[in-house]
Amino acid sequence: FSGAFSNCFATLLQIGAQREVGPSRSQLIYSTNPLWNTLISTFTLGETIKTTGIFGSVMFLGALVLAALTPPGKTDSGKAT
């Protein structure tokens, strides 16, 4: 249930929001889908999150913040992104 809801909801939001924020930023938002699935299943189904899951979530959120805050650079071909 939580997977079907969040996948459907996230996809619909991505399609609409991608026009406003661009594909790179909307993909960063869309990539948080597994975290939302975990939170929904924890609160609605009473599932537990193990220490490794919490550690992985923190690492993922850290990488997401780095990706969001990193200014656009140049690709290997030398063209600006």
C-alpha cells in the first residue's frame, strides 16, 4: 500500500513540478522516494527501522544535500551543464 501510494504520488508530482524546477532538481526530489516509503510504512504499518537503515538514510540525505548545494560545473567534454 505505501509503495503504491508513494510511487504514484511521487511520479505525478514529478511530472507537474519538473516544468517549474527543471529536471535535475526534480530528480533529486524524486530520488527521496525510498525514504518516504520507509516513513509511511513505519507510521502506518508499524514497521521498525534498524540501525543500518537509519545509517543509510542519513548517508543518503547527506549525499542529497551535497548534490543540491553543489554549483553546476563543467562536464568531461568541457561544456557547461
